[in-house]
Amino acid sequence: MNFKKIYFFLSLSIIFLLIQIISFLFFYFSLFNIDNLWIYFFLIVFEFALFIYLSKKILNPIFKSDEMIESSIKNTLHELNIPVSTIKLNIDLIKSTIKDEKTLARVERVKQANENLIKLYKNMEYQLKKELEKIELEEFCLEDALNESLFKFDEQKELIKFEIDITNINLYADYHGFIIVLDNLISNAIKYNAKEDAYIKIVQKENIFSIYNSGKSILPENIMLVFERYFQENTLNKGYGIGLAVIKEYCDKYKIGINIEALKEGTIVKLNLKNIIKQA
């Protein structure tokens, strides 16, 4: 627990203790003097006014600090967007003038690194908006969202066989958050796939959207643990073990049922999209 949280709970505890002392005095004197009701009424008003005053005095610095941090993050994100966009534009201009394949390959790696920075920027911007509860829901096509996510894995698609069978249904939800869910699901399906004859099947049938990957399945005793932040079934795997926790958080927020099944030769993750399907 950081200092700000300790200060917050300690401050509220002090206010609560003072209120309890005043309340105790109120009830104590009421037992001996029933006629002076105006005194008791005054104590109640005073108690309430004191609570408001102390709360404002103690908590205002905390809220002001949060506002300053929020403003700083917004300014930093804005400043970060400018150089990243400039790099992207100049890389495209440089590529058009280069003929040497080795140099082109180096430029392409720089471009990919810059694309990763852009992705991080968008995710940071999204997380800030989510914390402030300013995420606007929007209508979008499942097929468009899936294609946007799959585009990021073009290189892996050359090594893994993908089978896709979905209908073009419309959803109404947090679009960027849904893309993050798809990114994590597809990334996990690639990461934990079979070494040979790697295969991923993405299916949507009525309300159920599922992603299957071949390879070693999750141990049954770990199925409920995989949603915990930082949990990794194999600690040798790359990553931090937060992908499924992020997915679970989004699904819980928008009432999307999520289920993981450990099969004999692979794993399948199912999402019940019933509550975010846009009705005609």
C-alpha cells in the first residue's frame, strides 16, 4: 500500500474517531437531560459541519495531487505522440529512397519498433481514460475488430495455420478494450501453440466466440488460476502473466462470459458475447 492510500485511510479514521466521540457525548448527556433538545440538535449539526470541514481540509491535497498527476500524464502523452508520428512519417519517406535490401531490413525493424511505441501510447491513453471512466461505447463489426487484431500478427501467420469462421455481427462495447482482448487471446494462442503443425481456429457461432490453439493444454488445476495477475503456468515463458487478467477484467465489466477448456491436444477459450451484441 503506497503512502497516499495510508494517508487517506488514516485521515478518515481520525475523522471517524472524532465523530464517534461527539456521538458518545450526545448520547451520554441525553440520558440525563431530555429537556434541552436544542443542544442535541446543535451537536448533530456541529458534528456534520465538522466532518465536512475536516474531510475537505484533509482530502483536498490528495485530490489536488491526483489532478496534477492526471494533467502531467495527459501532457506527456500529447508530447509523446508528436515525435512518434514524425518518426513514422520519415521512415516511410526513407524507405521509398532505399534500394539495398539489408538497409531496408534495418529500416523495417525501426518501423516495427516505432509501431510498438504507437501501440504502447494508445494503450496508455486508453488506460488513463478508463481510470477516469470516460470510455465511450460504440457500435462496431466483429469481423473488422478481428481483422485489425490479426493484422498485427502477419509474420506469425506465415508459420501458423489459421482457420477463421465468423459471421459479421455488430457489437456495442468499448472498442479499444475489445481489441486488447483479441490481441491477448491471439498472442496467447500463438505463444502456447504446438512446435510442429501449429494451428489456430477462430470461430463465432451465434453468441459464442472462441479461439482454439493446438499444443500442450492447460493443466486442469490451473484453469482458475490463469486469470490471476502475474500467474504463469511455466515461468520460463516470455511475458508477465497479466494478459488473461486484463481479459477477465474487461469481460467482467461488460458481462461477457469467459470459459477456458483444456482439451487433449490444445486449449480453447470461449467468450459469450450475448450482452454486447447489437440487436437489430
